[in-house]
Amino acid sequence: PVQPSSTYVAPQPSTTLSTVVVPPASSSVAPPVSSSAPVNPGTCPSVPSGLGSPVSNQLNDPFTFHGGGKVTSKSDWTCRQAEISQLLQRYELGTLPGKPSSVTASFSGSTLSITVNDNGKSISFSVSISGRPSGSGPHPAIINFGTLGASLPVPAGVATIGFNNDDIAAQQGGSSRGQGKFYTLYGSSHSAGALTAWAWGVSRIIDALELTQAQTGIDPKRIGVTGCSRNGKGAIVAGALEPRIALTLPQESGAGGAGCWRIATWQKSQGQNVQDSTQIVQENVWFSPNFNTYVNNVNQLPFDHHLLAGLIAPRPVYIMENVDMEWLGKVSTYGCMGIARKQWQALGALDKFGYSQVGGNSHCSFPSSQQGSELNAFIGKFLLNNANAGNTNIFRSTQTHSSFNLDNWSPWAVPTLN
Ligand code: MCU
């Protein structure tokens, strides 16, 4: 039987209190990295409007604000994350809309149906929840980008939520720009690229899980997100833009995901056949059209993807890459994530950062060498609440990468943030 719908209605100035369903506590706290949070919560420094000085042959300093001040505390870090989110949205990803005016959800069989009203329009989409553990729970779940099962093995005790991300924003080459339900709500010329639109969709799934917890048995505070390749780019961006994601698991996301633009450009100058910013915007609509202005001069960007990953810190992340895939940036993901890791280091959270690069497997077929002591440790510890699930401080590649020096590319100091 169809369960009764639950509705979250964001407080509107004109809405009387009696019609407002109070949002769950978790969503009433302004998330630090979403654009639905105030641009400058509290006492954060204002974000200068310009690009700032170019940064060449190194990655931008996570611990210096765009305006020049130093990040010296955890509360500074929260401000810096809000700033980085804003800069990424401005120059690369496009704008992430804030919380919609209403989200309604119902659960029937294994289908969670979600209706979103915003901007005077309405859309509906649904996700399937498979592998729900027996027992009342609540149980953790992993949102998988794509309609089929996850490319990685989801262990028992964890449900899988199949998210048809292409339904929210198409990714069928340049001519698919502005197609999908996100653009039905916000207009086909909205600045958001597909990655941002998908992150918005993930947020709506979590809104719906918060509303239907009694029916689904899924714990909205223990939600992981995964996807492989282009959908791995989606997973890392969702983890970055949605602070309610408890575990981010991007698989072989490569260029535009765990890779850094500057490192790919440098690899290309060394004659390597790696996907770079100039090529990626011609292949597909993952990024905002705003990004086109910068793809020929990525040194101008006040960020790179180590800072995209840093929006997740100190939440847990486990990044899987393939050492055989030069096109996907075997060096650019190694370097980018090796430097991203310093943000977890500054926060005393190295046990929540994993980067693992192995080979011998074809693209998106999960290698068993990453399963027992790595993936299962992350899922066990951070979704199944098993503190003894294993070591989750991982940084490894089966290749030496002697041509790339992590410290030369990150000459800035790493503070201890308290
Ligand atoms: C790794 O993601 C992409 C890559 O960016 C593209 O250049 C390539 O065409 O496709 C990859 C992918 O999504 O493979 C399924």
C-alpha cells in the first residue's frame, strides 16, 4: 500500500506557522558548504569578486582565504569551505539552488517517489531502494548514480538507492545542455552544469529520506554516495556540495572529478594523453557554461579539485582510481588527492581519508584488492558504525609517480586547526 505522503515546507514569509511542517533538526542547521547557507555565515570574511593572482605549477593554498587572510581554526575552515563552494559554483559548477519551497515524498514497494516545488514549478522523480536489510533498522544506504546496481560491491546491511541522475540533468554531449528535470524547474539556461544539478537531486533524495524514515527504515544520517567514471564525478561533487552525505565513494572519476585541472594541463605538456579542461567541456555538459571562459587558462582559477574534495573534509571519503588509465588522469588524480589529503591532516582526520589507485581491472570493474581492507573498512566504520572495521587512513598507488612531487606542488604550510 502507498504510505501517506510527508511534506517538508520551507518557512516562507507569507506562510502561517500552522501550515509549516517543522523540518528535521538535521536540516534546520545551515550547512556550511551549500549555497542554501548564507554566503557569509557569521563572521566569515567577505569573498572578493575577482579571480585573484594566478597560481602556476602548484595548487591553491587551502589555508589562505581568497582575500588573503589565514585559516587558523576549525571555524575559519568552515568559512573557507563556504568561500570555496561559492568560487567553484561561480567559475566552474554553476549555482546550486537553495532548499526548494517544498519537497513531498511517499514510499511504496521499493520505490521512493519525490515531488519538488520551487520557482513556481513542480517536478517528480523516483528512486528505487534495493537490498533493504531486514529488521526495523534504521539502516544505512548508498545512493548509486545510474539506474543499474553500483559498480562497487555494497556489503550486506547496507541498502542501495538507484538514482537515475540523467533524468535530473542529461549528459548526452553538448546538445543536451539544459535538459532534464532540474532545468524544468529552474529554466534551461540555468548556470548549473549536470554535476551541480545531480548534487541538487541527491539533496532532494535525502530530504525525502528524512520525511519517510518510518516507512523506509533508512537512516538519513548514514547515507553514502557512489558512482563510476562520469557518475563518479557526480559522486564527488555531491559529497562536496551536500554536507548530509556521510561517506563519499567516487570510483574512477578521473578528470573533472578527483583530478586537478592544473596537473592534467602539466601532464599534457609532457606529452601524455590525458583529458584536460579544454577537451572535457567539448565532450559533455558536466560543468557550467561559465567554465568555458577559464579552460584555456586554468592557472587563473582560485581553486582546483583538491579544494573541491576539501569541501568534504573532515567527513570521510574513499577515492578509487585506476593506474592503467592515462586518459582519466592517473597522475592528476594521484597528485590532486595526495594534496587534498592535507586538508584532512590539518583537521586531525587522516583516518577519514582514503585514496587507492590500483590496476589490472577494466574501467569501472571493481578490483578485489580494494574490497576487504579498504572499501569494507570505510563502509563498516562510517555507515555500519563498526569502529573495528579496519584501517581507514589510506594513501596508496601501485605506481611510484616519481615525476610528480606532492610537496613541490603544495609549497604552503599545513596548519593544525582546532
Ligand atoms: C571518467 O569519465 C569519463 C571521461 O571523462 C570521458 O572522457 C570518457 O569519455 O568517459 C568516461 C566515462 O564516463 O566512462 C564511462
